[in-house]
Amino acid sequence: MECFLIDEEKNHIIAAGKSTSSDFAPAQNDHGFIYALDLDGDWAWGNFFYNVSYAVQTITACSLSSDGGHIAVMGQANSQPIIMLLSRDDGLINKFITIEPFEEFPEAPTYVTYQALFSSERDPDGKPFIYAAYLMGQDMHFIRFEDKDELALDYTYKYTDGTGKIFLP
């Protein structure tokens, strides 16, 4: 189990993480999952995720969006960071976002995701933004993009460990 939250409006206890269970996911390799129980502990809904050609390997972050309109989750698929915006009613995917590097690397970088995710449905200017941070190798990346039909990367920062400086890519 990687993340846990309470949806007070829906009266759900929500948990997410990684499963290798062939009873819940289609195979015994890693699959990200999320499920909801009602406050009596009875099953409300649950999903594992498969994105066409590869599985969502894990979910490491989950939170309700700022106005409670959806559940935002972060994890990894195909060894890259992903963000999904899910329905609060059934956990189905409303939006699937893969985070890919701007630059090319001779070897595929190693990513690590934690709980660094926030979905703001309205900032002070009324715009919806998604904020996330993840590790790529030894560098921490912080991104913000506007959540609209065509996702627009608003800004990205890279912090290189040990230098104390923040760089724009």
C-alpha cells in the first residue's frame, strides 16, 4: 500500500499501490491498483490499470483534487512517471498523462515517484493546474501544467543534488 485517503463526501476509504496478485490483476507482474471501501469496510469499487501496451506498474500518490472533483494519482508505467485523474464514483480514468523527458539520454533514466502530487481545480486566476515532483536519476524535477484538453506545460524546474541551484531545462 502506497497511499491512503478518506473521501468524506462519498464516505469512502481509498487505498492504492502495487499488486502482484493474479486474483485481482491479469498476471503476477506489477500492476498499479486503487480501491474504495465504504465506512463499514464493504467493497465500493476497485481497479487495476493497464494502458494499452503496458501496465501501470505502481501508484505511489493519491489525493482528492482541491475542489473534490476527482482523485489524482501518480505512479509509474513503462518505468516513466504517470498521472491519472480518476472518477470519485468508480475510480475509472478520466485523464492519463505520461511524463516524458525533453532531452534524449543514451540510457533510459531511472525514475522514482513518491507522494508529490497536487491537482488544483482553480488557482487564484481560475485556471486548473496539476503540480508534481519526481526523481530522475539524482535530479529532482518539479513540474506544473495547466489541466485542459491540450495539456500545457507551464513550468518545470530541475534541482541537481549537491549544487543548491535550481535550473530551468
